[in-house]
Amino acid sequence: MKNVLRLVVVCCALCITSVVSAELLPYPIDTVNGQAVYKYRVPRSIGIYRISVNFGVTQADIINWNPQLKERGLHYDEVILIPVAQEANPDNVSPAVLEPQPAVEPEIRPTIPPAIDDSVVYPAVDTVAVPDSVPEVATDTIHRTKIALLLPLQAESVHRDKNMDRFMDFYEGCLIALYDLQYADHFELYVYDTGKTDIEVKRLIADSVLHTVDAILGPAYPNQVEPIARLAQEDSIMTLIPFTDRVPDLGTNPFLMQFNPSAQVEAKAIVDYLEAQKEHINCVFVESKEMDIPADVEAIRQEVKKRGLPHTMVTMTQVFADSLFMSLKDSTENILFFNTDKFNSLQILLPHILNGKGGQSITLYSQYSWQKEKILLPQLYCTAFTTEGETDLIHYEAIYRQYFKHEHNTSMPRFDLLGYDLMRQLVATLQGKEYYGLQSDSRFERVAENGGWINTYVRVIHK
């Protein structure tokens, strides 16, 4: 099975270079002096070399059409002209559209990386797949950054949990990130299928397979974090935890990075927003003994009281009795906070909230994950994600569709974009650089003088 995966990797790598150079890409096209040219808005973190590879032209071609680049280089967000490669049928100057490929859902989707570079070691799952041929180079002069990716892919399961598709999306995004980075750096990527418990993680540590890596992205589940955190501190391995805010010893372990903002970070952002509107809002907290108060709601409640912002306490009985309006304030916006972060629980309450309105304005404190649900109320919520990288996303989507031949499985957030952003962020951290993401602009700050790092980038959305 491992040999088959290696063969598929090599064949697909040969295909992608011809696809990029022989098909029109989804950018505006114009005709200048009889030549078809793309009008390309420059995204962050890309150079002339990478652009030339993506468009199938030479760097000299790009500079000839944009002579200002020779003196000052590329500027973010400027529009440059790129000649359409001859193989792409220059007579056809209408904008190209990449049609979505039909999704294929086998029991186990092949884990194929989006390019082969002889300086990069690409994995099958739980092993390292080495390219069939290695160029004659002085390998002792090349520094290779070793990254371990720990995900519950369930690649060898006969009956695979479909929820794991989000982690396969994450994996594919990570591969595209390394594809974008490999022209300037050399990487070895080790991928380990960790399952849902800490058993496999502890086995990997005991077998010493993780002790020589430079960085770790993962693991997925809270019960797997503690042994990895201990390894990170003992062996000085920078480790980015992507999916949980339950990261032990973050205050004393300088090698840990927590992507999920903490409840305190989100609460501060929400209450800062509320304080700026305090003349026009009333915070309404619904008391319920039957539900566990989510950490973010409790933190908001404490911060609202501490700052003396207008607030009201109501009971769940009032909500179910459709008499909520008796506790709301007129001529102000009542922000309603429930003791739940589960939409199924809220769904039972929504009809009573709507029935209990007496003409007052009600806004629901919501969760980012609820945005795909139909909620007939204005909402206030926090998110670590952004949509400001849409220009950069065009390049990403072109590579994703051309290579993987299927649509991503997830939305809000897209796990493939999360994988791309966090792999790029991890590499940027190792190199002492900043990274601005396609879906998430992380801003990591130390939690203590000798502690780890936490993402403090959150946006407050009021819609």
C-alpha cells in the first residue's frame, strides 16, 4: 500500500506543472499591444519567482511587463501585468473559470501532496515516502526543517468516521502551504495518524520518532496535548496546538502556541465592544441551574459586573412562560446571554424568545459555529477568522482544485484553509517572520514572561 501511494504522488506531481502552464487561470485578462495579459493583484508573502511558477512564465517576462519591479520589487496589493503563456491559447482573452470537480467519497481518500520537489520528503500516512530519484546535491549543506503533523486521519480504518474528513481537509491545506513555501525552503514533513486517544501519541514519544523534529502541528484532542506539551518543553520543539483552548502549562512552557483564543480573550473583546456602546445597550443574563455556564459567558458576566455596565438578570422560567419582555428595557438594545454554547439547546428556547418580545430590541449573544443556522434575531459573536484574504484565496483555490480534484468538506471555518494558515504561521514563527492568513490572521502574545503564546486576534461581529 505504501509503494502504491508513492507512485501516485510522483505521477500527480508531473501533472500539476502542465496544468498550471497550459490552462487559463481565474484572473482578469486584458489585451495590451496585442498580447493577452493577466491583471494580477499581488497577495502577501509571495515573490516574483513563485508568481512565475504559478503562471508558467519566466521571471524576465514578468519584469519586462512591469519594469518598476526591477528597482523596487513587489508591493502588496498592487496590480501587475503577467503575459498569458502561449500554451494557454492567447487568442481567447475572456476570463477563465475553474469549474468545481465532483467530489469523490471513497472509504479512505488518498493522501496525496500537491507537488514533488526533490528537496522535500513527502509522507504517506504514518511514514515518510521518499521520491524515487534524488538529485546529486551536497545534502550536508542543506538545512531541512523537520515538521511533524499529528492528526486523527483514520486512514487505515475500514469504517472511517466521516467527521474525520475535516482533518483530511486540514492535511490537504498543510500540503498546499508547503508547496507554496518549498521554492525558498527545504522541509521534511512527517505525518502521524494519532487517533482520538493519547495511546498513539504516547507510543510515538516512547519510540523517539518525534524527538528530532523542529516543530509540531497538532495534536487534535485535549487528552493528547499534555504528553506533547511535555515533549515540546523537554526537547525545545515549537508546537502549535490548533483545535483546543485546553493547553496545560501554557504559562510556563515557552514552546507552546495556542491558536484558539481563550475565553478571557474573547470576553475582553466582547466587553470592550459593549462598553463603547454602554449608553445604548443592556446585557441580559438568563439564569439556569440545569445548564453548565460556558467559560466565555461566565467571563463576560464577571467583566460586565466589574466594569459596571448596564445589565439585567432573568430566569429561565420567564423565558418559557413567554414573559421575557417584562425584564427587558425599552429604547435600548438588550443583548441576551444564555448559559449554553450548544445550538440544540438554544433551538428549544428560540420560539419562546420570539414570543416573549414586547416590542423591545433583542440581540442574541451567539457562537461562530451557529452562523450556518437560521436564527431570526440579530447576533453578536466573536471569531478568530477573517475574510480579508479573498485576493490571495484565488491562487489557493486554483491549486486546490487542480490538484485534489474535489471540493473541500467543511465550511465556517474551512479546515483546509485552517491547515494552510497554521502551517504557514508555524513556519513563519520558526523563521521569526509575521504571517497574514487567508482565513485567520493570528496574533500571538506571551501569556507570561517565560510562558507560551496565545492567539489574541479576535473580531467582534454584530449583524
